[in-house]
Amino acid sequence: MLDADFFRRWMTAAAASVDREADRLTALDSPIGDADHGSNMQRGFRAVRDALDKEPPATPGAVLTQAGRLLISTVGGASGPLYGTLLRRAGKTLGDAAEVDRRQLAEALRAGTDAVMRLGGAAPGDKTMIDALVPAVDALGDSFAAARDAAEEGAVATTPLQARKGRASYLGERSIGHQDPGATSSALLFAALLDASDTEAGHE
Ligand code: ADP
Ligand code: MG
């Protein structure tokens, strides 16, 4: 079972990963965006990490809800409200349970992903974070490792697509041939989730 401590480790691992990969995320956002995705994500997840250090919420749902709220309030770009919605909706779906299992987390993240699709209007194939989130959530029913792999494959598979949502869509066909930055950061979140689960299982 996954408790609040597991969720805190997930968010802390995500913040560390975003710090490490910020330059790469910004580089991906240069040809098809405005070169701020790395700094946007870094600002947001640093705020999440600082809040978890100060007053850690007591339940899995509260950790995700607080993280989502902070992403919405600290990230300026489109990705803030979208990731904020993902985590807030997932947190609300988990309710106030002290522990949840992987399948419940998968269902909560599915509700979160659906909320992101409603908010941003993107569907799979539009070259957005949705292209990593949907396959990852599908695979999370099987295992954390399968979800990480599916997210990574989904992110890589955005390269040949033409963007139909977000800033990259302004480029039309010129958006083809570049990996989507938001799909790439979504893959980082699922890699961090696998890291947290490895620690959980005791094979650090
Ligand atoms: P901005 O585009 O405002 O500069 P970021 O650079 O932080 O924001 O984030 C860009 C990422 O946000 C894109 O790579 C894409 O994955 C995601 N994105 C943008 N618009 C949408 C949308 N409508 N639905 C889903 N994801 C979106
Ligand atoms: Mg940007």
C-alpha cells in the first residue's frame, strides 16, 4: 500500500528530476515554444518541495492536492494549470484515505488526465503532455515500470506529430520533427513515481 510518505517521496523525486532536466526541457521548448518549460516546471516543483518540507500533508490525497494547488499558483505557463489540474483532481479522487494501492492511484490519475483533456481541449495525437499521460495511466494498472516505459515511449512518439494544441500549434507543419516538452516532463513524473516505488520495495 502507498501512504502519504510514499507520495511525498514521489513529489520530492519529481522535483529533483525536474531540476536535473530543466535545461533539456527548456531546449525542447525552444524550437516549438518560448523556451520556458524547464524554468516553469522548476519554479513549480521547487514550491511543491518547499511546502512538503515545511508542513507535510497527512494523506496521499492531500499531498497531491497541495502539489496541484502550488503548481497552479506558481507556474506562469500553460503547463501550470494543466499539471495543477492533473494532481489536484487525482488528489481529490483519492479522498482522505490513509493508504491507497497502485490501481487506485491509476484510477485517480485517469480522472486527473481526463480533467486535463477537458481543460486544455487536447486529445491523444495532438502532440501534448496527453500523449505521455494517457498511455502511462493505462499501463499503471500493470506496474510502475510499465507506466514509466509507456510515458517515455509516448513522449518520444510526439516527435513526428504536428501540434494541434498549445503554443507549438502556431507553427503548423514546422512543429513536426521535435519532441514535445510537456510530454517529456510527464515522462519525468512517471520515472519519479517508479523511483519512489523502488525505495518502497527496499531495493534502493
Ligand atoms: P507555455 O506553452 O505557456 O510556454 P510551457 O512551456 O510550460 O507553457 O508548457 C508547454 C507544454 O504544455 C507543451 O509542450 C504541451 O505538452 C503542454 N500543453 C500546452 N497546451 C496544452 C493543451 N491545451 N493541452 C494539453 N497540454 C498542453
Ligand atoms: Mg513554453
